[in-house]
Amino acid sequence: MTDPGSPTLYAEMLPLVEAGATIEQAARRFGDDDGVEEIAAGFIRWRAREQGDLNGDPSVALARLGDELHAAQNRIVALEAESRGLRRELEGAQKAISRARVILESTGE
């Protein structure tokens, strides 16, 4: 297990947070319930430093993460809509193939 409070731990948490997990959910993945708040707070400070906020103000970092989460959620909604469209196209193609198969079988080819 990665050392709680280390930049390596926070770097391992980052993909989970970017994928939509809350900071607390990501922290829980790497620590026990007693250490979640400490790990989450450390992640916020680390992320603020990584993004160039030298003060490491958690509220600024949290606001940035909120913005990133909102952008990620919008991207998910767009991808879901695209996926639904592709599923409809696939369903239409499958129906066309089925009709063609029936026609081919009825003509004896």
C-alpha cells in the first residue's frame, strides 16, 4: 500500500477523481475509514500545488475540482448520447442484415 500523505498516493488517486469518484471515495480506496478525511485533505492540498496554487488553499482547489467534475459530467452525458445514437444505428444495421438474409434464403442463394 502506498504511504498515506505521499505524492505517489495522490497521483494514484487522481485518475479515480478524474473519472468521477469523489475525493473521499478515492481516498477510501487507499486507506481505512479513519484516514479518509486526512487523505482527502492532503489530496486537495497536493492538487492545488500541482495546479500552481502556491497557497494550497483547499477551497480554491476544491472549486477547481468542482469545475473539473462538472466538465467530466458534461462529457459523460455527451458520450452517453453518442452511445445511444450508435446503438440505434447498430440496431438498424442488424435489422437490415436480417431482412437481407431472409431475402437471400428465400431466393435459394
